[in-house]
Amino acid sequence: MSKTPPENPAQPAATATAKSATAKSATGPGHATSHAAGLERRLRRSRILNVVLGALAAFLAVVVIAQALPGSTGSAAAGPAASSDAPAAGAPAGGQNPENPAIAKRDPDDPFAIGSVDAPIVLVEWADFRCPFCAVFMNDTMPVILDEYVDAGLVRYEFRDVAFFGDESTDAAVAARAAGEQGRFPEYLTALYAAAPESGHPDMPREKLIGFAETAGVPDLARFEADLDRPELRKAVAQSTADAQALGVTSVPFFVVGSQAMAGAQPVDAFRQFLDARLVEAGVDAPGAGQAR
């Protein structure tokens, strides 16, 4: 398992346009210390290169990663509630916010995706199932995004699992994948995060994972239990984590739309602004044109 930085609470953050905001994200095992990481944009010539992490100290701070592609004017974005001008590669209408197919896969058979494969933009999230800030996003903000953007056909949501908080993070991700193979990934995601405590990294013993499957309506529980021991699912989680780290994703939750990135369990209006701006770049009328609602 790759070594990752500790978890961080809310902290002021700088965006590519020199604005600041706050949100919450987690960057790895640990509770008392925090690492701030600023990512220098490194995606060049439609290929994703490793992003360089720089440390910034601040009180239990979390810093967002900014990734850049050719033609971008962006810089690093930091911390919760920050969005960065971080291009990725490929391009929707107008070419203002290029989409990288290595990040936004638009696979119609993806069990971890919600929404139309032909939606104008794709919101990709990296998350750890034991991350408390990932639970905050899923419980407080995701329902609004589903209602206002995904169900309206404006946004497709794609989930990427990472295991930053030890073996039980891997166990939970394996369980979610097993539920996904039976067509119940969104329901499992909802059940698991709904049970999250207000703070800290919840334990994920086997019996709890099975209980989430029951709540999520996984049809074949015997098969689900057997799948918890499948080595290929554990290997897939490890690969997903390694892929995320290779992209420079070191804090969760972390989000990318096209070439733009943001991190943290930010307020819902921060996500509305972020998504509305990306829709405008794609030539689509946004519900709020970036205005708070």
C-alpha cells in the first residue's frame, strides 16, 4: 500500500485565479497532523504526467491538486472548496475544457457511473470509503448534484475508489465493487456513507460490509460474501489507488471535470458554481450560470 499524507480539516485555499475558499478533504492515514499539498500542473501533450506535490503548512490544512494540460493558463489549486484551472486532454465543444478519456471514461458498462453516457460533462470523484469528508460530500451534496444535474442529463458522475486509510479501506472498496457487479453500486455507496460517524475513520468489519449489502438490496448475498474474498477485486482496488496517485491525487474527496479540478467536501453552492462554469465552457446553458441558489 502506498504511503499517503494525513487527514486534514477545512482550510483557506488558493485557486488558479488567486481566489480563496474552504472545504474539507482527507489525504491519508492520521488524525492530528496535516499536510498541505500543492500540485503543479503536469499534464502535457494529451498525456498525464506525475504531478509534483509541495508542502504548505497551515492549521490542519488540506490542499487541492491542480493539474494542467496544454493551452491552460492555470496554476495550482489548494484546499477544500478550491477549484483549479487544471486541464486534462481531449475536448468538448469549444475546446475550452478538454476532457481526457483516461479520466472521464464514459463507459456505458461502468457499474460505478451514474447518468447519461452522453451528458455534456463528466464529474469524476476519487474517494475512500473510510474518509469522513467523502461521507459529508455523499450525504449532503451528492443528492443535490443528482437532482439538479445528473437527473437533468447535464452531468454524468463517475466514481473512482482509492484505499488511503489501510486494509479496511480496501475491504470496503472490494465490497462496493462486489455490489456493483450485481448492479447495486449506487445503493451500496449510499448505505455505506449514510452510516458514517460524524468524525473519524469508521471500522469496516466483514459483518458491517454484509449489512450494507442487505440495506442496498444486493440480490445474491451468498455470492456477495464469496466475492469479498476474490483476489482480483482486491487487486483492482490497489490498481485504482495507484492510478490515482500517479495522477497526483493525494487528498479525498477529489474531483475533476474535463480539465478543471477541485477538492474537498465543499458547500453545495461551490459545486454548483464549479459545474455551471464547466457547462458554460461546454456550450450548455447551466441551471444557475454559476450563481448561488
